[in-house]
Amino acid sequence: MSYLDLLKLAAPEAIVTLTALIVLVIGLTTSRGTVVAGVSPAMPQRRAIDTTASTVVCSFVAALGLIVAIGAMLSLPSHANLFQGMLVISPLNSLFMVVCLVLAFFTILLASRETPNYGEYLAIILLATIGLLLLVSSEELLMIFIGLELTGLSLYLMTAFDKTDIRSAEAGLKYFLFGSTASAFTLFGLSLIYGMAGTTGLAAIAEGLAAQSLSPLLFAGIVMTLVGFAFKIAAAPFHLWAPDAYQGAPVSSAAFIASGSKVASFVVLGKIVLVGFGPVHGSADWHAMVAGWSPVLAVLAAFSILIGNLVALVQTNLRRLLAYSAVAHAGYTLLGLVAGGRAGFSATLFYTTIYAFTLIGAFGVVAVVRRETGGDNLQNFAGLRARSPLLAGCMAVFMLSLAGLPPLAGFFGKFYLFSAAFRSGANHGLLWLVALALFGSLISLYYYLIVLKVIFQTQGAEAHLLPSVAWNGLSNLTIAFAAAIVLFLGIAPQFLVARILAVLQTITIL
Amino acid sequence: MIAWTIYITFAGAVLLLFLPRAFSRWIALLTTTGTFAISLATFFCHDLDLAHFTTIVRVPWVPALGMNYHLAVDGISLTLVLVTSITAVSSVLFSWDVANSASGGQLLQSGNNPPHQSASRSGWVTQPVDATGCPSAAKRVDQRSNEFFFWLLLVVGGSFGVFLSADLFLLFVFYELVIVPKYFLIAIWGSTNKEYGAMKLTLYSFFGGALVFIGIIAAYVTAGSLDLNELAQFRFTPQLQSWAFPVLFIGFAVLAGIWPLHTWAPTGHVAAPTAGSMLLAGIVMKLGAYGGLRVAMNLFPQGFQMWSSWIAILAVIGIVYAAAVALRQRDLKFVIGYSSVSHMGFVLLGLATANVLGVSGAVLQMFSHGVIGALLFAVAGRMIYRRTHTRDLDELSLMELNRALPFASFVFVIASAASMGIPGFSGFAAEITILIGVWKTFPIAVWITGAGMVLVAAFTLRALKRSFFDTAVEEGQNVKGVTTLNREALEPITVPEKLGAVLLMFATLAIGIYPKFLLDRIVPAVEAMRFLKTGG
């Protein structure tokens, strides 16, 4: 294996890295230093103020780099395996690498001129994207951990990037502290797994574990590994960072955390538990639980659905509301993994993908409204219908899809997930979890409708006090496109389901 | 051809969003009239096999999961499509100048009821007073009329979809599709306590939907198919049927207003705008009953046998209880709302009998109540409330409305007579068929229901008398702070209102005089259903 071959197979990652460096250089060379007030008024800081031209160039280069990377993805061979699974190219991995790149592309379109030091900000988004690509394309524990860390560190930075907002710093610190603790757990868990199985490749781990029974040590390793991922996907009770991060971070960072990071985490979590830990599946059936990872995930799912939905009921800030709803949705999505098998995994992948597009659109609307009205509390959205019918319509699509109403993608996604969960297990053992998830959906409809009520129905004086929402060409186009995707995948889910099922055919162990 | 009812309706809804507002009501009228023409034409088209659930469209949708875009029709579906289109046409006619409630002008001599106040009651003042200092009511109305008709057509189109779906998943998609438009119709254009009513209705519907969801998944996962005709042949284990049937049936019956899960209905009906109430009573409540019949009973016949007497008990309680509650209401719309629950109790009772007469009568009652309920709400919400701005029976009784609005009082008399079950109207034909069916299965229920019917007559007559025919007090005399009506200020009944009312009255009379027209198509379709064979 020559380095040239390696470069060919890792072309998407290489292209994104190169783009990140170029964007960084452009940002550094074109910005001018000025004195502006810092977090504390007593301490003026020198801060780079970006010129419009430089931000446009930065965005353009970053977007172009991502498009080229997607192009490079499509020209990769369909199967390749480097260094015992460190870099695996398979239809499944390629599909989700493309999804991650597309989500990063959307994020960059939405990010336009949100923060100072725009070049650096875009460069960090691109670095996070590389982390996601590594995460998705690797089937080896060490490499997965590196991907997790690269993503995590970039996301901590992105969260804390808005230096004019003290909330952003707080969110970044919280995210970092929780995240690094969770990483430590994961690393410890992975080392235990390595000790038991004697290898770090996922397929080899499965073989190693098949020979032994579930010892307490192995179980500890599994639980610790899952802790790290539960943190990543914001499953309760490891969700405490999410509300602050979603609310405090620059909107585009929050969108990326909620979409790209989540998709990649679910893909790799699915591969770890279903492929690597396949032999110690256990069972989460009611009254017939068998120790293994699936009851652990089932408990996480149940907690997430309950806590996420109940706490979301009382939120008055839309971003916090989305954060708690994200916790609940992590719970729904876990249902597919608990169910296991090809149907369960494909349901999880479908759901997490459409969820990512829904949230990126919803955060896009939040970004526009925040730019125009200076806030993202619910009252900032009052009468949005009159101010911008397009945004209001798109928001309705996103909220109703999250609530799981037809003809939107969320409805089909839930049906697919719940039917997969219902089917698995002996004698419909997962009915308890399905019923709980439906109960959660019922609760969630209330708060999503409250959002829509504020947007569509609040009228009169208070709406006039707020400025109208101007036409933000690129943002609106991106948001409308996301809404179109959600609607399209609701009406023609076959488009994605067939692809996911086809790529899962290649994983024989399922 | 009947499938085009769905396509036309949704196409009309989409068109509404893109065309200027001036056209909106014409598009809505054209669309609904088109569906009415189609469904009526299908009734007279004899080359369709209405005795069986005959496939008309079948296209693969998500082959990986066995979902098809599969539409079918039989006599039951066609009857319900017909009543849906009739109600839709008349509800468009009754919202011809939607939300333009401001144009009523000064009605009460002392009543401080300028356009602005009534507009804010109807719920959506987005424009400030314009430069001339006069709030331009007509303009404000037109601002959202296309949105109003958009949601309205979504409800109608979704209902057509439910009645014609032969794929369980497709049916559920359409069923859930109806939920959100209802919320917006009520929360934006409604009146009295509209946000509460809208949210309650939506959450109840969604709760029912969640139960249905479990039942559907259970059937789908067990039988591995979503095709209703295939599922109807599948033999589910009695153990599955014993729990899946009640889950599925209750889930659907929430929307049909089964006691004790009926409480969304009166509040929802009262809060809704007139067209919304008409759709709720005329169409949406039928979705639940239809789902119970087509899905729950037909798929799980043994489960149905186990639970049918419980359903009958709930239905009888519903009939009597709702009628008794209606007797005590002061708000005219609440009276009608509870009467809807009572009438839907007859439908559920008919279904529970599990014999041809009872079930056919239930379907006929669905048609009949759709028409009569819509008519009652049209009179109460549109003809009376929009002109007098009150629905309080005590206040109405002072207004001597039979002289002020002779046409409205004529319509209300007809509607009340039909609602009470006077022979010659569709209500009588349907209820007598149901009761004969009930006599065969649950004789005791007939006696209780008979008492309930007396209550129905009592509250209907009471509402009729208080609203239209009470002795007037001296003009100008002030009772309880309410002043008498300035009769000349009442806007006369408009032509669209007359047309809508005539259409509905014609429907109830025609079916009352010649029920065979519908029964000839309903009975064979009912006879083809599985639970009858197993039951017999």
C-alpha cells in the first residue's frame, strides 16, 4: 500500500482538510484588527472584524471544498479496507459520509457572517466535518475514538465561539467538561473491551466476544462505552449539556451539533453495538430482560423520551425547547438499535437522517429570526406568519415533522421505527417501549403546536412592535430546501429507505 | 374516477396558496362542487361492484415495507364520500365571506359592538386601522381567506382519503393528516375559548391516533401485510384479537365521540368557526366510526365479539348522557355539540349489533347525521351567531328571531325535526333501522335508547323554542343587561347561505323519503364483511 493509494482512498478527508487550511488563511489575511468591547466592558480587546468580501470568499471556498469532497466520495471504489478497519469504504459508510458532507454544506450556508473571525469559524466547522467523516468511515475502536475526539474538540470550540455572548462561553465550558468526562469513560470502556476481545477491529471483536459469556468486566466495558455515545447523542441522563449548548452556541454550531454530529454518532453507535457487540445483544423484552447492551439502551431511550418531552413542555426559549425535544428524539431513535437487526438499524438510520435535515432547517429559521429580532425566545416568533410567510410555512413543516404527522418525513420515520421495535423480540416484548414512545409523541405534539400557535396565531399589537423579517436570500433558500427534503422524504420515503436497505445488505452480520 | 375526489381536493388546496386571494372562495367552491359531482356520478354508475371493496388504484409506494398506494371503494365508502362532499360544498357556501363577521354592523341598540370588537372575537386582527381611520374589515378578511380554505380543503381531502384507502398505512396517513388542519381552523378562526378547544380536540385526536397506531402495527407485524382485503382474510390469534381490537376500536372511537372520551366534541364544536363545526360534525366524527367498522371490526372479528356488548353499553350511555347534558345547556352550539355526541352514540350502537340491519343503519346514520349536524351548526353558527353575536339561549329568546330571520327559522325547524327523528327525514330512516337491528341483539338497549330519544326531542324542542319562537318582550326593554334587537339592522340571509341550506335540507329529505337509494348500496357491502359471517 503506497501513500498515493491511501491518499486516493482518503481523498474526501484530504480535500476537506485542505479546504479548512485555505479558509483559515483567507480569513487571517483579509480581516482587519479593531478594538471592540469584550465580554467585560472594562477590558477592550483587539478583535478582527471581517470585511464582507472576505466572509463571502470564505463561505464560497468552504462550500466549494465540500462539493468537491462529495464529488470525490462518489468516485471512490465501493469497497476498500485499510489497516484492519481503520479506514473502511463500504456502501454504508459512503452513504453517510455524503450525508455528513451535505449537512456541513447546509451549516455553512446558514452560518453566513454570524460570528467575528469568520474564517477561523468556518475552518473549525470543516475540521469537525473531518472528524465526522473519520467516525463514519472507521470500523476500529482507536480510530473511532480519534474521530470522536476531533469532532468533540471542534464542537466545543464552535460552541464557545461567540465571544460577545457570555452564554456561549458558559455553554462551551459545560460542553467541554461533560464531554471530556464522557470521553474518558468511553476510552476506559474501549480499553476494557480491547482487553476482553484482544483486538480493536469491530468484526474481530464480535468473533472474540462470541466465544465468551457476559462477564461483569465485559458488561462494565460495554456500559462505559455506551456512556460516551449517550453523551454524544444527548440521551438522558447524559443530556445536561444539550440545553445550554443549543441555546448559547452560535446558531449554526447548534445546528451542526444537532444534525451532523448526531447522524455520525448514531451510525457509529449502531455499528459498534450491532456489529461489534452483536453476540452480547441481550434482550429488553418486558418481563424477560436478558443482560446485554440492549436493555441498557432501552433504559436510556425510556429516560430520554420521558425527560425530554416533559421538560420541553415548560420551555419558553425555542432553542432550549429544541434541545429537550432532541433528547426525546434521541430516545425514539435508540428504539431502532434496541430492536436490532437490519430493519431496526435501517429505521434508526432513516430517522436520524431526516431528523438532521429537520433540525438544520429549524435552526435556520431560528438564525434568521434571531438576526432580525435579536432573540430566540418564543415571543420573538410571534406573528412570524405575517412577517415572513415562507419561514412560517417551513417552520410548520419542521415542527409537524418532529411531532410525527403526515405527510412529513417524521411520520414515516416513526412508523418505521416503532414497527421495527414492535416486531423484534419474542411476543412483542418491546411493546412497553413503543407505547412509551407514542405517549411521548402525544406530549410533544402539545409543545410543537404551541410554537406554531405563536407563529400563526398571535396577532395584534405585539406583532407590530417586532420588525419584519427581511428577505435573506441564501438562508431562506437553504431553509426552504431543507423543508422540501422533509416533505419529499415523507411522501416518497422509498427514495431513502431503499438505499439504506441496499447498503445494509452488505453487512452480513446483521 | 372516484379517486379524483382526493386529487382534485388537494390540487385545489395547493392552488389556493399560489393564486390571488380574490379567487380563493371560488376555487374552494369549484373544488368541492367537483368532488360532489364525481361522487354523485359514481353513485349512478352501474359498472362498479359496490358489494365488495373493489380496487380502483394500486401503485407500489414503499415496496421494501409492503406499502402500496391502494384505493378501493364499496357502498359504505361511497356513501361516506358523498356525505363528505355534500358537507364540504355547503361549508364552503357557509363561509363565503369567511371571518367577515365584522360586516354585521350595529345590531344591538345599546350593544357596543363595532366591527373591531367582533373582529377580534373572531380572532385575528393583524392590520392596524388604515389611513382613513376605518378598519377595513373586508380587506382583513381576504388576507387569510385562502389560508382558511386551504386548511378546510385539507380536512376534506384527507377524509376522502380515509374513506377510499385500502392500505392500512395509507388510511392512517390520511387519518392523521386531518388532525392539524382542524387545529388551525379552530385556533385561528374560532370563537369562544378557541385555543383551549382546539388544543383539546387535537390532543384527543392524536391520543386516539396513538392507540390506532399500536393496533395497526400489531396487525401489520403479525400478518406481514398492510392490504385491507388481505388482512380481512388473515386469521389473527384470538389472544391478539382480544387486546388489539379494543385498542384499535377505542382509538378510532375517540374521534366518533364515544362516551367517556367525547369531551373534545362539544368544546371543539363550540370553539370552531361555522365551517369548522360543520366539518367536525359532518365528516370528522365519521372518520372514527368508519375506521372502527372498516379496520377494527373487519380485521378482528373475534375480538369484536368479545367486546361488542361493552361497546353497546358505552354507546347507550353516550346517547342518554349527552342528551341529558344537552338539555341543560345555555349556549346553542353546546346543545348541538352534545346532540352530535348523542347521535354518534346511535352509530356506535348500530355497529355493536353485528347484524346487517344494525350496521347498515349505522352507516345510514353516519350519512344522516353528517347532513343534519352540518345544517344545525350552519344555523347556529352562521345564520344566528354571525348576525346577533350571541348564542346564549336566554338572550336569543328575547330577540324574536322567527320574525327577524324567517328563512333561518324555517331551516332550523327542518333541521330540528330531522334531528329528532320525525318520519320523512333521514334521521328517522337511520335510527329505526338501527333500533330494529339492536332489537335482535340487545333488546334491553332499545328501551333505554327509546328514553334517550325522548330526551333528544326534549332538548331539540327546547333549543328551537328558546332560539326562535319565544314570546318577545317589549321592544327596547332591558332584561339582564341585554337589549332587544334592532331588527332592521340584521343582515338578511345571503344567497350562498340559502344555497347551502337548501342543499343540506334536500339531502336529508331525499334520503328520508327514499332511503333505499343508499341502503341498496350499503347493505350488500355490509353483508360482505367478515364479522357477520363469523358472528352468524
